[in-house]
Amino acid sequence: MPITNPQAADRVFLQQLYSDPYFPDRVLDKGRAILVRLCERIEAERPGDIAALYALTRGATEEFNALEEEFAAEGSGIETVAREKIVEEFWFVATAYGFTGADPEKLVAGRNW
């Protein structure tokens, strides 16, 4: 299902991390796919409130948790720069879909990175 939100559709998720060779493109591609799926789920499920949004972002956060092992296998990891950029992307998604009052930390609650 293509993303219909113009802001989200035009976004190149994790773009800044691709320019750093520390982060393998193969794993970043999976992270980008997680964020695209999150947008697709928001559009399909249309969360009615911020609690419903947090339920969707919880699932995406768990997918990023699983990616940590793949980063480690490539000699990389979700460290400070990556953590900040991933949280920024979650916040971008929330605000693009009208959840401007979303708490960035609650968007990624349950993270282990």
C-alpha cells in the first residue's frame, strides 16, 4: 500500500545515516522499511488518539530492537547518533500524521537501544 500522506511519502527515512559507512546500508534499508510500514499502518488503522498511536509505534520499536543484532553482526550498532536519528524519524511520523503532542520518548518506549 503506497503512503498517501505527502510529507511521509516524500521522506527519505534515515537519510543522514546512509552517509556514514559505520551503518551498513543493508540494515538501514530494513530500518527504513520499518518506518514505511509504520506510516502504512497509521494510514490503514487511523489511530484515534495518541494512545493508539503509541501502540503502533511500540510494534515498530520492537522491530528496531530486533535490528540491533543485525547491526552488531556487521560491526555496527544503534549508538548515540543512530538513536537520535531514529527517534527523530518516529517523531516526524507522529507529527506528519497530526500527533504534534506526541512525546518522542513514549514513541519509542520499550527500546533496548
